Amino acid sequence: MNLYGLIGYPLTHSFSKRYFTDKFIREKIKESSYELYEMKTLDELPVLLKKKTDLRGLNVTIPYKKDVIAYLDDLDDASAERIGAVNTIKIYADGSTKGFNTDYYGFRQSLTEWLEKRGESCSNFKALVLGNGGAAKAVIVALQDLHMEFQIVSRQKSDDSILYEQLSEEILNSHLLIINTTPLGTFPKTEECPAIPFQWVTKKHYLYDLVYNPAETVFLKNGHAKGAAVQNGLKMLELQAEKAWEIWTNEENLWSV
């Protein structure tokens, strides 16, 4: 049996088990299973790896995308090391582990496809990035590679971010792409929403929420009410999941050794 799974806490909002289970059935992938491993601390990860010797790969979600790096043997230079966050772990035949970040690919690809379908180009936008956690790190590197100017907005001010209270009409008018990388609004706490001044959101704005459950968060509802274009994180999740599968199953990771 080839076993895959997701680690994080809590995991009530995850779509991964359903997605990969459906994929195994649809593509007739045999002897494969995907499970959820809810962990209150990452100290449980080495125990899991030792106990489940048939594990071939893991996804990582909130709140461990940054902290999990300390538990891994290696990092992918092109993604995880550069971003400073991991959402995919590849487990080799000898039990060693390597971290990757497929959030970068999923976000970048879904953003460019969305804007192109609406006749827009990434170069036409400045962005506000709401949040500064592990998901935000992947978004920021993607925006840098797309040569898009951006401003990070956080609940705690730092050298590279501003506070939500500092968002002005001028800033909203000049940053027409607003990306929510926080978990605010995720099921079951669907009433939560990033505290941006929606009174200054217009039909010229594009609101992208990395949250996918519910399909329309309060963040997106408020933007839609102002005439803004909106997109949730489902397409990003599908793209990053397929990239993770590619990493887990490529020929480098043959288990016949």
C-alpha cells in the first residue's frame, strides 16, 4: 500500500482526503490511500514517520508550513528554501524527507489564468497581501516573479508590512488586487473576515481568497457586493495538489530499491 496524507491542526476544513480519494478512483490508481493526521504539535511527526513505514508523501497545512522545516532532512532549493515554507513532503525509500512548496505553483498559475480570462495582465496590478504566514510567503515569491508590486498587510506592523488600520482610500485606489492569505472565514468560523475598508472597494478591484471552504467567504461576498471580481482558492488547491502528486510519484522516488 502506498500511503499519503495531510498534517496540520485542526483538519476539519481539509479537502485533500476527498480530492485524492476521488483521484485514485477516477484514474484507477491502485494500492493507494490518503489519510488525515491531525497533530497538536509537530513533535508527533517523527513518531508518525517511524510508525507508518508505507508513507510516501505528506501535505502540510496550517499552522505548520514554516515550523515543519526544522523536522526535515532536506529542502527543495527552487521552492521551499526560497519561500521559507513547506506544504509538501516527499518521503524517500530510505525514510529521508525533503520539503517542497507547491502553493507557489498553484497560486501563480491560478492567478495568471484568472486575470487572462478577464483580459487582464499581472503587470497592470499592484497587490495587497493580507497576512504574513506560510501561505503568504508563497504568494509573495510568486508576485515577485510576476514583477508585481505589492504591500503586505498584517495585524502586527513590521519593516515590510503595514497595519489594517493604515489602509486608506489612496492605498485601496492604487492596489486593485487584494489577496487574502489568512484563514479568516474558513469553515466553521465562516463569519470572520479580514478587516479591510470595503467602502473603498470598487468594480475595478479583484479579490482573491485562498480560502476555499466555504466557496464564497464573507471577504468575497463583501467584494462582490461592491462590484469587484472575485475568486476563491479551489483552483489553487487543485493545482498544488496535482503538483504534489507529481513530486511524490516521479521516477526519482522509485520504491523498488
